[in-house]
Amino acid sequence: MAYRPQDLSALSYANGFTLWHYRSTDSAAEIDTTGYFNDAARMLRPGDFILCNSAVGSAPANGVLIVAANDGTTVDVTNLSPLGVLNSD
């Protein structure tokens, strides 16, 4: 699939930093590929965090992506850093 702008929401912003949320049926590997967020280049800044729910409806992976680079055209985010991966019960 591809980036869907309606699934990216700003949660909070201050001091040049924005905390985002993104939800997608795309896998984490697809989402963290360079260029996936190019259509959002005007909004995403290096250092912004994106709380991400990926592969919704199949094999979900949840975590944080960090905007590593944005030259105004191409956006690169880090690999998904998982959250809540351990559940011992």
C-alpha cells in the first residue's frame, strides 16, 4: 500500500518538536522505508517522533519511528523501535 495522509495525526507540539500518530495496515518494514512519508515532507521535521501502529488487522507491530532526515522532498525515518513487546501472562 502507500502512505495515507488521513492516518497521520499530530498529537502534541512544542519548541519545534511534534509528536505524531500513524496507523496503517502496511507492515513496519514498508512504513520505515525511505520515501514512505514523502507526501508529508512539508510537515515532518528531523527529530519528530511518530507513534506507529503498523500491520493493523494482520500481524500488528507498535512502536516509535523518529524522523531521521527530511530534505524537503525525501523523508527518512528510523526503523520501528517496538513498544510493549513483552506480555508474560
